[in-house]
Amino acid sequence: MRVPSRSPGQQPVSPTAPARRRPSGVPPRRPATAAPDLAAYRAAVADLLVEVGALADAASTRARQVLIDERLREPALAAVLDATPQGVLGARETLLLEMVRYQPNPRNSARDLTALVRIYLLSRIDVLWWQDAPTFVTDDQVNGSADLVDLEWLRRRDLLRFRYQEQPATVLGRATRGLRRRLRPDATPRTAGLLFRRARREVVALLNDIGREFTASAPPATPSLWVTSLVRSAEHQYRLRRLGYAAMLPSGHCLGYSVDVELNWFERFGARDALAELLLARQESGEINVIDEGQAWHLCLAPSARRRLRQAYEAEMGV
């Protein structure tokens, strides 16, 4: 059963507020707070994007800044942003900086400023959910983590209901990949592939579940669900940013709970809409967060679904 996330938020602390003494031996009281309304947050983001799109030209920089400053303080948006480690002010400053630095390029999933704002703000739900999870800082931490399993080991035993490809590790491998794309340009999605073929067990169970549902609902002869990105280290996230990708920080990818799945490639099989509807239905149920990033969609597992999916993985793998 899918249960909506009930992750509590954090209360902002004023740096000028005087310290209050507590009697010795009495534990501190944490004020009860309701979980932010994510549906209202997503609706408020959608409304904001319309206004950002109307101020897309370079001459509107100041107007965009005023708009962002005002709208992020509105209750539906502030409730989520204030519950993240950065708070509303930190989120505002980071978003404005990302907008100033933004340069469109073919690698960037943010095709324009509107897409950049959408990706940043919706990715804050991932941060809200998993703010206490440890980050994979380096590539070595990803490769050596006992919390991650090797996808290739599972694939060879026919235990995966989705497909992926690894990034070529050599010049010869890259040349071979390029030749295949020239000979059969639409045989696979146009993606660099996975740097790390590793994933959390819960994420494997989620992707297997989505993969089975997609196969059942898509037209006949549609290829399997295709995963374009899984866990990343923060080290790799910075490399992607230097290359021009819209790689946000902090990121659910660096915690191991986010994935990207191909969408546009399935248009040629008449299956893109079926996959999109499937993913949005799972978001509606509270199981995942979904961000439309164009060619691929970003998914983040909700903490409330973690236990069920871990049990599903253990049952499916016989462990």
C-alpha cells in the first residue's frame, strides 16, 4: 500500500533570538508541525512558472528577481522551502544565483529559465524528504558502499525489469558507441549512460515495479523501461555542473534515492504518454516525486515507501 510521506519540517531559527533556559533534566520540546502540502506546493510552482515565462527576455532580469522574491514567501511555497535545511532565504538566494549563471546548451535539461526554475523548486521536495540522509561525497564512496547493489550482477540473472547502459570507459568504447549511433540512431535513447551501475535496493524494487506496470500498459513491442541516471557522488555532480548540466545541489541522486528515466524516446513506440501517466499516478499516491526534465523525467522515492519497497526487493530476490 502506498502511503503519502509525512516527513516533518524544521522550524526557522532567528539568529537574534535570545536563548531560553530550560530546567535541568527536562528534555526540549519540539513543536508539532503538519507536513507541508505538496500538492499545493506543486500547484504554486506551476503558477509561478507561467509568470517566469512571461519575463523570459534579458531585459526582465530585475522583474524576475522581484517576482521570485515575492512569490517564494507565499505560504504554499514557503511551507516546503522553510522545512528544508536552507530555508526560504537560502532557497531564494540559490535560485537567483542559478538563474544568473544559467547558460542554455544542448547538454542542459533546463532548456530555458522557466525549466530551470521548475527543476530547482520541485527538486526541493527531494531535499525535504531526505535531508537527514548521508551524502555520497566521492566516487569511491559510491563504489564501496554496502548500501548499494551491483546492477550488472542482477541483470545477468534476469532480475531487472528495466534497461540501462554504462558510460564507455575507454576511447575505443566511446568510438564504438558513436559508430553504433550513426548506424542505428534510434535503437537506444541518446544518453551518456550510467557512470555508476549501482543502486539502493529500494530503488531497484521501485524500478522493477514501474517496469512491470509499464510493460503491461504500453503498446505491444515497446522496449522495457530505460533508466538514464541513478546514484551519483557529489564529486560527479560538480563535474556535471562544470559541463553545463542542470545538476542541482543538494540532490537526491547524491543520496541514492533519485533516478532519471527516459521519456521522449518512447514517443516513437506510442508509449510516452502511458509512461508519463503511470509516473504521475505514483506521484499522486505519494510514492515518488516527479520532475519533467524534458527528454528524461527525474523520480525520487518518498521515505514512506522505503520500507515496503525494501521488503519487495528482499522477497523478489529471495534474500
